[in-house]
Amino acid sequence: MAQVSALSTPHSAPAPVAIPLRDLLPWAVFGLLLVLVAVYFVGAEQGATSLVSGHWVHEVTHDGRHILGFPCH
Amino acid sequence: MTARTLLVRGMLVGVVAGLLAVAFSSLFGEPQINNAIAYEAAHTPPGDHEHELVSRTLQATVGLAVAVLVYGAALGGVFGLAFAFAYGRLGRLGARPTALLVAAVGFVAVYAAPFVKYPASPPAVGNPDTIGRRTALYFLMIVVSVAVAIVATLVGRSLNRRLDTWTASLVAVAVFVAVVALAGLVLPAVDEVPGDFSATLLWRFRLASLGTQLVLWTTFGLLFGALTERSLRRQADKTPQAAAVG
Ligand SMILES: [Zn+2]
């Protein structure tokens, strides 16, 4: 059935094929680390907690922090 | 189509979405931030003003762009990975509707649901002494909301074996709304708006924040879906017999 419809409309998109979970996992871990670091620096660094000394991270990200929804002052 | 391709595509789409969101927030958000800072300055005793490390002009342009672009690229990357998980696991749903669905769920789980409990606030709203508590509560709300969204999706998928897709989806949405509403009820409230702060200004700022996030996620969904659909069609055209497999 799928074969017939695929042959009759050669330009239609193929049936969706899922990416196996074991291929996904390492990238999911990498992506999670990436988003945690980015959201931490945009949303919390030199506000609630501070890893880098000074106030410049807070000052630079300040307006974005407010507008993206993170608590500030 | 690999997870790596989708992660990279998600980050690139995230940069484009970030640029659109920067444009939107400069037009609609910055005027409200400036009004709030004017209110703040009027209520600070003279001589109590902190020395500016980064000028207001720089904060409102380069600073805004850096923050929103970093956020857009990072969330776009994770969006690409969420798409990589969802695609092919939602029946015959194609790339474009899958991308839009993932974006809608992401917008609600990452921003809209936490916003209902702890809405975005302009400068001068919020006591500097409670920043630690407010940040912890906001991040907790995001973690709860995202975790419940993932669990609800898996519940809906497993119910889909016995129930039809429409009913299973409604149950998943109901699970999400019920658990997140309960979390909102249990978590402590944050109300630090000064008594004489303009309600109109607060409303406009919050709308601008909501709009900025909506621009981001809509772009994720539509642009990522369109690019992925195009690359899938190209692959199918190159290997016509592949269309019959699976
Ligand atoms: Zn602030």
C-alpha cells in the first residue's frame, strides 16, 4: 500500500523514519550541557550566583535577561 | 538525516530567530525598560546611583543582541534535538507539522507555563535582596514544566496504543495542565511590584517579553520545518527507491 502510493507520487516526502535513540543520546547530552551553560550565563550569572568576578556579564546581558523572562532587579 | 545535522540546523535557525527577536524586543521591549529605569532613577536617593560599567546605550543594543542570540542559538540547538526525537515517532506526521508541534510544546513548557507563575518583570520591579530566591524559584518552575511536558508526551504516546490519537493527546495536555497548575499552587508567590509602579508599563513590558519569546519559537518551528522538509525532498529525489522503504 505504502509502496504503491510512493511509486504513484514520486515527489512526495518519504514516510518519516525515526532516528534510533542510541544515535541520539550522545548529542542529547551535548545539547543539554550547551543549553545549561548558555541559559546560566544569560539568565543567572552575576545575579543570583557568580562564577566570573565583577559585574560585566550581568551588565551586558541585563536587558536580554529582563526581556527573556529571567529574574533581575 | 542525523542528530548532528539537526542540532547544527537548530542552532543556525536559532541565530536567525534570535535576530528577529532582537528586532522585536528593541522595538517593543526597550522603550518599557527605559521607562522602568526612569522610574527607578526617580526613586533612588541622589548620590546613591551605582557607577555604570556598561553604558545604557550599549546594554540596549549590543548587550541585548548578545543575550538574545546566545539564548536563541542554544535553545534552537535543543529544539533541533527535540525534533530529532519526535520526527518519525508521531505516526506519519511530516517534518513541517512535527517542527511546529515541537515548537509549540517548547514555547509552553520552557516559557509560557513558568511565565504564568513567575512573569517577566522590568527593572525596578523586584527587590535586589531576593534575587537568589527568585532565580531559584523561576528555574525550578522551568525544570518542573519541562519535565512534566516530557512525561505527559510519553504518557500520551503509550495511551495512543489503546486510545485514538485525538483522545490520547487530550489526556497528555490534561496531565500537563493539572501537574503544572498544582506546582504553581504549591510554590511560593513572588510579588514585589512597588505600589506606585505604572500598571500600564508593567503590562506592556510583559507583553513585549511574551512577544519576544513567541517570535523565537515561531521562527524555530516554521523555518526549521521548511529547511528540513526541503532537505528531505532533495534526498528523496536523489534516491527515488528510498521513498518506498519504511
Ligand atoms: Zn535588571
